Amino acid sequence: MTENDEILAIPLWINGHAYLTMTPTFFDVRDRCTGQIKRRTPLCGTDQALTAVASAQAALPAWAALTIAARATLLAALAAALAAYAEHFANLIAEETGKNAASASAEVEQALRVLKAAGTGSVATGGSGVVAVVCDDQAPLLGPLRLAVQALLAGATVVVKPSPKAPSAAFALAELTARNGFPGGVVNILHGDLAAIEGLCTSSAVGLLLFTGDPALGSKVAAIASRHGKPFVD
């Protein structure tokens, strides 16, 4: 048995539940300070991407039918839940990115401000239908959240693909959505790298691809979106 055999893979989040999957390859997520392998990210492809999109598509009619005020109330509840676990999220961010404690905590505080602003229901932008959100490991909580909350407020459902280097904050946030009244399928987490993005873009249900992070990676994501004729915003 190797060291990797003893490390648990982080699940996907699909239809309101943790979703375990086997993939040919995994990415070892290390504590950036110690180098210790903490968990393994499954590098998913088209099959898992289409499963995540199908979950988002199934949840879309009921979510879009809610009023903006109802969706804002759920986002406000998510903000309160995140505030209660702020230290836990900061620890995840610090562990997987190497940020110091102050920087990690600052990212959580910024994420809270984004959620609280969306929770007022005053602005609803970011597309409709099924929206795919892709981010790198620079801001593993704030990055995808900043894009996803406005899409959610506008009535879209989302599939978030975090960086395989720092997947845990996005996954933990998805868990909080389930604990705080979000219907299954409204928020989904797909793990992987470029093959997962390629898989998302093969689905006709994905109407928009949003990206935040390093421009070099953004260029690669934009090329995939263009090849499949998907609207892309970074």
C-alpha cells in the first residue's frame, strides 16, 4: 500500500450530496507549508461533467421560478453559516494555498461581504440557465463565490470547478448550501483540470462559462470555450 492509497479523495458535490467517483488519475493536494499530502482531487472528465450539468439542469426550473427575494434570503442564510465557520474556511485556504493566517482570514471576510451584498437582492447579474464557474487556486473561496452568487441570484444554477490544487473551500461551501435550504442541484462541484472544462463545454445545457484567476490559464479556458461555441467571460 502506498501513501496515496491511505489519503482520501475529496468527493464531487452533485444534487445536494457528496458524490464519490473513480477516475484514472488524481492530484495530490499538499499542505503548502509542510508538503504533506492532505487529500486527493479526482481529475474528472466528460462523464462526471455531464452528470454535474444534468443535476444543475434538473434543478433549474424550480430555482428560476423563485423570486429574487427568496433567492436572496437563501444567500443571506449562507452568509450567516459561513460566518459561523469562518476560522475553518480560513484554515482550509491557508493549508491549500500557503497564504498566511491573516490573508486567509481576509479572503473569508471578503467572501462574506460578497454574500451579504447578494443577500440584499439589490443586484442580479451573471447569466441565466446553467452557468459553469472555473477558478484557479489564487482565491479558492472568494474567486468562485464572487462569480457564482450573482448568477444564483439571477436564477441560474451553477457547476463550480475549483482548482485541483485547492478544492476544499468550494466543496465545504457547497456542503453549507445543503444545510441552509438550497435545493439539491442548484450548486454543484466538479473536480478536475482542463479535461473537466472540456466536458462541461460539450453539454448544450451550459449557457455560459465564467472564469477568474491567472490570465495564462484563462487563455486556455477561453480557447476551450471558443472551440465549443460557449460564451465566455473572465
